Amino acid sequence: MPHEVDARGLSCPQPVLMTLQAIQSAGNDDICIRVDNSTSFENVSRAATGKGWLIANVEQNDGEYRVMIHKGFA
């Protein structure tokens, strides 16, 4: 079961901080991040990939983004 980060309605840097906190506690579990604007989507995606996580899936619907990330393995 993936960890959930619901950052809808929040502006940056809050979604990024919530994502980084989830990355620290998730171990190898997937994380699903929900945001409601393109700036938060871009910043969350950049933060996750910067920490070695991969964007597994992105769904966009009515201005909301659902971003699934998983830990990259070398």
C-alpha cells in the first residue's frame, strides 16, 4: 500500500516539504502525492527525483495531479 501525501490546497514549499518527509519515512514503499497546481507538481517531481526516486505514473484530472513515485535502485 503506497504512502499518501495530500497537498491539495497548499502552496509551495509545503507540498515539497510533505513529500520529503514522506520519502524519509517510506522506506521502499511507493508514495502517492496529490497536488492541485502545476507549480507544485513540478516542484514535487523535481524534489523526488533529486532524492533518487522515480516518477512511476502521473494522472491529471480537472487541474489536480496524482503523482506516484517509487524508490530508484542502482
